Amino acid sequence: GGALGGLGGRHGVHSMDGLADEGGLALHRDGPRVKDGHRKVIDDIYGSTKVLAGRRVLIVDDDIRNIFALSSVLEDYGMDIRTADNGREAIAIAQKGDLDVILMDIMMPEMDGLETMREIRKIQSCKDLPIVAVTAKAMKGDRERCIEAGAWDYQSKPVDREQPLGVLQAWLQ
């Protein structure tokens, strides 16, 4: 079963992580026997994080622990990280026009993430900038409100290690 079920000699693969693990195992053990098509799939998975290297991400969150957690993950992939702990600071950074993506906390005092995104979308250079909304309290209608305010995508907290990577890879391809 599974996408590459026979590759690693186990009982099939049911996730991208599993595929990468099985593929890596097979490449190390059976390198010459891996079909070119399978090798390309495996190389794509391992190489897909390369799209993040050198990209400029702005992490906006009023909680330093969240900024630290996300920064440490994204730095591992070579991303250039900017941070802001409030909406006004985020807008000032966005106005410089050199960002590739923004991860925006929604629940912030004074100026929340929705208002901040609306203001950022008014900046000419940020009209098509990928913004991913991140919110702790998943309330009914949150996703729709975030998209309406200018987010391209939506994540709920706590954000695990794989979530932001997949989303960033998708939007930065």
C-alpha cells in the first residue's frame, strides 16, 4: 500500500514525513535501485525547504515567546527574520517594501492583526505580499475575517514545527 509502499520494506507511507523518512532510508540502503521518478519525489521533498533560504519574513506577535519559537524554526531553514511586537511597528517595517512574507498574530492589544493587515494592504508594494494570519482562539468565522482583511492563509495556534514550513513553502514557490 501507500505511495511508495515497497520502497522501504514496511507497510506503506501515509504522510509526507513518512514518505521522506522511507525515501531517505531507501536512498541510503538501495541508492542504485531507486527508480528515477521515485528519486525525484524524494529529492523534491528534501529540497523543498530550499525555497525558504534567504527569504525575508516578518513575524508579528505581541508575545516574545511566540516570536522566539517561530524564529528558531525558520532560522534553521535560512530565512531572514524581522520581528514586530505590534501593528504600528509591523506597518513601518512593511513600508520598506523588502519583505517576502508576513506571519501575523491576530490577537494583539491596541491594533489587532486584522486592522494591521488592512493597513499593510494599502501600501502599494504590499498589495500582493503573502500574509499568513495566526490566531490562538479559533473562533467561528475567524478564517473568513482574516481572508477579508487581506490574509492569504490562516493558521491556528499553537503552531507546530511543520505547519509554518508547509504554508511558507506553498506561498513562496
